[in-house]
Amino acid sequence: DAGVIQSPRHEVTEMGQEVTLRCKPISGHDYLFWYRQTMMRGLELLIYFNNNVPIDDSGMPEDRFSAKMPNASFSTLKIQPSEPRDSAVYFCASSPGLAGVTGELFFGEGSRLTVL
Amino acid sequence: AQKVTQAQTEISVVEKEDVTLDCVYETRDTTYYLFWYKQPPSGELVFLIRRNSFDEQNEISGRYSWNFQKSTSSFNFTITASQVVDSAVYFCALGNQAGTALIFGKGTTLSVSS
């Protein structure tokens, strides 16, 4: 079975540009998560969805960040406008159930974003 | 609020040394779950262990062992006789209150040299 698929793997953009990161979760998984990894902050939970509905977006840094999940097989994380401090690796992950109980969290390979 | 603290940012050891990675957590829940993950240089996160709050038995798996102490809110991870392949970022995590997501610490980068 295919794992979590993210695109692009690498993105280099200039400050002020819009960035869209994409994720296809594992089929049948009810939960989808967006995490951001930086050296300073480690692995931060940005937002997660259950059955395509956003449940907790308290980790989204500011209004420049938005995430959508129009259907069970696709999600986007958008940054508009982007800033250099947004440079990070963005991970999408999916889970079949209560990841906070089971630890069953399947990560994609990440999208490395560099904002110049 | 749930919080995980990994105070050690980076640790460097020489092969065959034992090393302990510290993890301290904060939660008001009486039932909770703790985890350790490994992130090798390739980037993917690998699940290592799960522990629930009612099970304080220490666990050993090969060269890996975990010490869970509720009294100090700690869940430390020890690698015995470290090897170069153990070089990675190690994350401690705590399940959120709803049990639906994981809250990770900042991670500890372990470098094992030969």
C-alpha cells in the first residue's frame, strides 16, 4: 500500500510568494495532521482533521497559514504571503484512529520549504 | 495543557558508550500515553515504544530500555552500547487530551561516532 504522499519534496521561493503544500493520506485513515519541523521548535502540530473536518488549528502560527481538506484523499497547507521564518520541513501524517492513544501515526517524507 | 520537554538538544558519544535521553512531560490527565520515535537522517519517523500511564514497568528491547517514573513525570530512554546506526533525532511524545493527536518534544539529536 502507498504511504502518505506529499508534494513538492522541495520548494524554494521568495518572500511574499504563495506556497501550497499537498498531501495524500493513506486510504482509509480518518485523521490527517500537518506538522512543522525546525531546529528551534522541533516538531510542532499545526492542525489536524478528522473525516475532512478541521478539529484543532490552534497550532497554526498566524493567519498567513491555512489548511483545507476538500475530500478524504487530499489536503493542502497554504502560506500566503510566505516569509523567511516559514522555512522548515512540513510533514503530513495520517492515522486510522486515536493516534494519541495508539501512536499509530504514519508520516510522509516531508516538504522542505526554503523562503528567501 | 500537554507539554513535552526534551532538555538535551544534542548529545555526542563514542560507539559502545551508554547514553540516556531525557523526557519530561506535563499533563493534568490521569490516563495518558507516552511514546518515543526515532528520525534517522533519511527523515522518516520510526515508532519505538508506547507506554500508558498505568504501566510503570520499565521496558527493555535489545539495547534499548525505557524508564517511566510518574513521580517525576519522566519517560527516559537509554541506549546501551551505542552504535553509529543509532545516530538520529529522537522524539518523545505525549497523546493530547482527546487522544487524537501527538504532542512532540523538540527532539534530541544523538551523534554516535566510531
